[in-house]
Amino acid sequence: MTYEENIKRLEEIVSELENGGLPLDKALDLYKEGVALTVDCKKELERAKLVVKTASEDKNG
């Protein structure tokens, strides 16, 4: 999934959890999915940060 797709899914998960009424097992599954998506998003942001840093360094030589 792309970063944007991960963010959209995270928003859906947060909404489901905030609405409540979920069985505990379902809430825990959603929580675990959210944590995994957060890790993926963080990795993607770190990768993007490295690309920007490298491009800036190349330009400034």
C-alpha cells in the first residue's frame, strides 16, 4: 500500500475505534493493524526524508 492508502486506512481504524461498540477481539485486531500501519508510515517518511536530504546535499555539493 502507498503512504496515502496507509493514512486513509489509519483514519478508518481510528474512526471505528472511536465509535466504540466493537467486541474486544475486533478492537484489538484493529489496534494491531493500526500499529503496523504506523510503523510502515514512519519508515516511508524516513525514506522520503533521506531522499530530500540527499538531493539537498547533491545540489549544495
